[in-house]
Amino acid sequence: MSPRLHRLSNGLAIALQPMSGVETMAVGLYSNVGARSEPARYSGLAHMVEHMVFKGAGERNARMIAEAAENCGGQLNAWTARDHTVFQARMLSEYWDLGLELVADLVRNPTLDSDELEREKSVVLSELGESYDTPDDIIHDHLQSVAFKDQALGRPVLGDEKTINAIDRNALSQWVGQYYQPEGFVLAAAGKVDEDAFLKMAEDRFGDWEKGQSIEVEKAHFTSGCHIDRRESDQTHIALGYQGFSYQDIRSHALALFASILGGGMSSRLFQTLREQEGLVYSVYSWSQSWLETGIFGIYCAADKKDADKALALIRKIVVDSVGSMSEEELQRAKAQARAGLLMNLEGVAARCDHLGRQIQIHNRIVHPSEIVGWIDAVTLDDIRHVGQQAISQGEALASVGDGLTLS
């Protein structure tokens, strides 16, 4: 069945995707604000709110929220990104109404208890410490801070110890009051779901949600530079970043394919050269990511510290050489990987729910997977060469964790 888009009078978008052959459903609320909307003094606030709503919402405390979902085999999940936040429930279809009730309470009726906040700060600080102690995790924050230096988009989602400790209940309440408004959310559901019943309950739960004020996002631009996190380690982790494109820019699809050819799998140029031929690394990959007005094309590897300089030099050479030398065979393989990755992923109810929520946030409409496949198929070798050249011509952001690089 085709997905359907509805809107309540207060601006809340509701997207439904009934799916045959499944006995489960997923429902989620997708906010169009994330870490990049935070004031610098409260970096980590969006993520803290995401944690705190599970500590009490509506008539339920933290344990009651968890038990309500798990007593019927359901799962609750949430995550915070730089430009969005998600609250999702996955349930057996017979409990769809409980799933909707739970996510509605999390967003609309969080208690934001001060004592719970102080306890949760310790949890988030532990999460922060774990991230810092995981080089292949923290290096992405380092790269982001260089690629978007002194900008909201460059700050870490988790924040830091000082900003986390600065968060109080008033900051939480102001965030929810300012940003948790109907026109900034998408309510999405996929799986075995009755459209009429779902829409009726959605109207009951969200119809009285009052509109808020329009939200402005600080525009970001790519910067080049270097961040070396020197620490004693056998491995040196390296990440390179280049200018990317907005998710509303059709060139973002060509750049994603360029990244795939470079480091999207075992047949990619980076993997074949750095691992298979030279034996310099165990892990190497590339990616592209887009936001409202900009993006990033990145490369990551981890090498023995004695090989770090050689690995970095070889990556740079491969990037430059690849701009004008990618073949039609490589392009077709990258397209096949992109199509398969998209369509295989969308076979699950949670992933289909995510697709609905994010596509409406990005494009303000439901984008059918076949349309995305069409964008992928339309990319030519000339497009690949053009976006590759554009990316590397805007400078380079470099981040490293370890003591292998000899850069000063």
C-alpha cells in the first residue's frame, strides 16, 4: 500500500505506511531540532532532554515507562543528531495504541524532575567518558569540530563536562517549550496499522498542541584545519573531511557514490590499496553526510602508528587520483550498492518509519524509494568527477587520535 500524508490544523505532519505480511508496527515522533540548535553554554542539552523524557512522562515514572513497553514485548528507543531528534516505539500490532500513547507522553508530557536530572548527568558523563576512550568514536567529533570550526554544527552532540553540568531544569523546560511544537515534528508509523483508528487517536493526543514560533537555524560553512589528539596508543586513528552538499542539493547523490567508490566496501579503492595491497590498515572507509545547507565527505582509517604517515599520504594520493579516473564499472557497482542498501533496509517496520519521518523533514513530502533510486541511477561519470573536484578544492579537515602522525 502507498504511504499517506495527513496534517493536523496545528501543522503536525502525520505519515502512515501500512505494510502487508508483518505483525508489528513502529511509531515515531521526529523533531527537526537537534544539537546544532543549542546555545554554546548548554552544549549537550538536546541529548540530555532525550534522556530525561524517559525519567518520567505523564502518569508514569521511569520504571513504569519501561515496563509499559516491555510487558507487551515492545521496545522504546530515542536518539539525538545534530539536526534532529527521534522518539520511537516498536510494538506488536495489537498494542499500536500503547506505542502511540508512550511516544506522545514522552514529547508532550515530560516531568523533567530536578533530582532525576542530577542522576542522569552522571549517566551522560559516563557516556561521554566512554566516547572519549573509544578513538574510532571520538575522532568523528574531532573531525566535525575542525570541519565546522567555531560553529554550532561543529559542537559534539554529547557536549562536554562543563556544559553538561551547567544544564538545570529551567534549561530543559525552556528547550521543550521553545522547540517541542507541532509544526516542528513529524508523527510517522509503519507496519500493520489501521489508518482511521490511528488518525483518530493522533487527533486526540495532538489536536490541542498549540503552535509555536518559527525556528531559525544558524547557517554553517565548511572550514579546513587540523586537530591532533595526541595520546599513547599502538594504533593511530585518522579522519579526513572535505566540503559536502546540502541534502536538498541533487549533487549530494553523486558525492555519496563518489564516497562509495573510494571506500564503500571491500572492492573499494581505499580498501583494496591500503589493506589488501599494502597491509597498512585493518579498517578504512569513506562516507558522505548532508545537513540543511552543507555537508561533509569523510574518510577514516586506523593504522599501526609506524604506518600512520604512509597511510595518510596514500589516502590523499588516492583521493586526488580518483577524481578523474573512476570507471563506469565502478559507478555501476556503487549504484547497485546504494540501491540494495536503501531497499533492503526499508523491509523493516522501524526503518520504514524512519524513512517516512526523515523524508518529510527533508523534503516536506513523502519521497517514494523508487524516486530515490531514480536520483541514484541518473548520476553520470561526469557528475562524479565534478563533485569530487568540488569537494577537494575547498580545503581539507584533518583529525587524528594517537601519536603516530609526525605533524606538528
